[in-house]
Amino acid sequence: MSSYRHEPPSIDEICASVKRLGYAARQRIRLYGEEFELISDPFPEADGIAVNVRSKKGPNVRVVRLPATVLQSVQGRIAKAS
């Protein structure tokens, strides 16, 4: 058995992969029980990835962090691809 280690994906790689999953500007998604229009592409926020959104409930733009399950899925896809 070898001790070969993969480097973790960069934030840019994760954001690009999340975008390819459909979390990109001008898309509509359902997240946390609400429907949102994405105003931005994914970007790093604190210890995660977030997007600017506008809810169907109001005109205000806000920052929403993406669920850990989405990020874990993306990181798994990146790891399999390398």
C-alpha cells in the first residue's frame, strides 16, 4: 500500500464545481425550504461557500451559505476526478 496523498481541492475549484451543479447567477434554486434567485456565483464565506440570493418572499438580497452536504458532494466529485 502506498501513502499517496491527494491535496484538498482549492476554494476556486470548489466554487467552480458548485457553479457547474447549478448554483450560478440567474439560476433559481430551492434551499432551506425557500425558493431563491441566485444573484451571484458561489464565493468563499467564513468556513464555507455562499451565494447572494433574492427570496421570492421579498426584494432584499442576502447572503446564504450552501449546505455542507452540497460541499461534501462537490469535494467527493473532485477527488474522484483526480
